[in-house]
Amino acid sequence: MNRNTPTHIGIDVSKARLDVHIPGQAHLQVANSARGLDDLFTAIAGVEAPHLVCESTAGYQKLLAATALQRGIPVSVVMPARVRYFALSGGILAKTDRIDARLIASYADTHRPPALVAPDPAAVVLRQMLEARRVLVDLITDTGNRLELAEGFLRKTLTKLRRATQRLLDQADAGIAAHVAASPVLAAKSARLRQLKGAGPVLAHTLLAYLPELGILPDKTVACLAGVVPHPKDSGTTCGKRKIQAGRGAVRKVLYMAAVSASHSNTVLKAFYQRLLQAGKPAKVALTAVMRKMITILNKLLADPDFTLA
């Protein structure tokens, strides 16, 4: 085998175990734990140019991906639907963990999914902090919705809950800001991203935590990862409605709110947004275009230290 040709190893992930298909070897099954991963990496020690490929499975793939990145072994996480459609295209209807592992390896051989980019260790901690922040924000929103119709004891309880949660959110925001400031890499990147008017601290921190490919991959690839590239749906003379889909939901959600702000506060993006509206584009379509332009600009800011904004 050519040294530049990776050996794609398909791994079906579940909560308790990993089913592993290593080309040319017997089926392997290990625990989805640190000890099980030690067994996995021992088994692939003699494999030339190993590339681990698994599906996104409710977060149960995180330990595998993180451990592989720590060991310097390429790893890709793909959408389960893509593997399933790949199986159906080949007439494969059966589904077991063993079959899925083999299918994932075959899918990787055909489509060559890109390997994950290893995040800065400080960015990993930042992501954990942002996930905690999102839980608090969701709780405040849910509590506020319940307060609209609450009365008596329930209203008093919900009011106390919202105040307490808001205090926790303020503490989380302060902790996130301190964590970013303490990391020279994160602090420099955050300051660079915030040069774009409309890109506040929440967006900058979210991009650093959830989109480590920013500033590394091409603009269109990064926009796809953010989920802001409309995909055509045309057939013959019929032009279907283009929609954005897939991508990283946490990034897209925060980017949307930033685009709403930028379409009013950023002179250049506001003019761009207004031109689209005047051309007859729906407001959501115009905002999506602003989101894509923002992520493209932010990608350039990190990729090129000489790139300046107008």
C-alpha cells in the first residue's frame, strides 16, 4: 500500500462498546472506555497510515475522537444518515453493529472524509464552559416562558429560580472571559475575530470552541461546517428552493444572532443586507447571506494576519 494512502478503519460506536472493522483483520469489539481504547490502539499499532472513522452518536464518540487526536491518529466523525444512504445505494438493508463498522470503512474508502482538526487544549475547556453556559441560558428562557402564566407560589418559585440562574450565568460569563484572557492563543484569536463589528464575545468564543478549522480550511469548507451554505435542489427545468442544512448547530445558532446584530450595526453588512432585501430576497435568506459573509470574513481574519477590514 502507498504510504500516502490511509487505511480507513470503520468504528460503530455505542454507549458501552466499539465495534471495529480493520481491513484484513478479524472483527474487533472493545469497551467504549479508556481501557477499551488502549486495546483498540494496540490492535492498530501495525496498521499503516490508520484513519479512524466513526459516526456522530449522541456524544458517545467524543472519547474515541479526543483520544485519537491526543495520540496523533487521524479521526473523522461523519453523519449517520450519510452512511445509511450509502448502504441503501448499494442495496444493503441489513443493519448490525458489525455490518455498520464495515460500512463505515467502505464509506470512508469511497468519500474520504476530512480528519478532525485537533483543538487547542484551552479551547476544549472553553467548549465545556460554553456548554454549561448554554444550559443556563436555556433554563432562563424556559423559566421566563413559564412565568408568563404562573401565579402564586409557582410564580414566586420561578422568579427565585430565574434570579439564581442569572447569577450563575453571570459567573459563567466572567469565568469564560477570564479563561480566554489567560490563554495567549485564545486571547489573540478572540481579539482578531472581534475586529469585525457585530462579532461579539459570545460569537468569538463559540467559534474558537466549536470551529477549530476556522482560519485553516478554505472559506467554502468552513461555511459548510457552520451550516450556512444553501444547497440547490434543481431537476430539469424545475428550480427548487435552496436550503441550508447540516453543519454545527451551536455555531449556526450564535452566528444567526450575530448576523441580526451586524445587519443593523455594521455599515458594510447593513448595506449588503439592504441590497438583498431591495432585490426581493426574503429577510431570512438575506440574513443567511450575511451569516455566510461573516464567517468568510472571520475565516480570512484568522488565516491571513495581513488581511484588513474596509
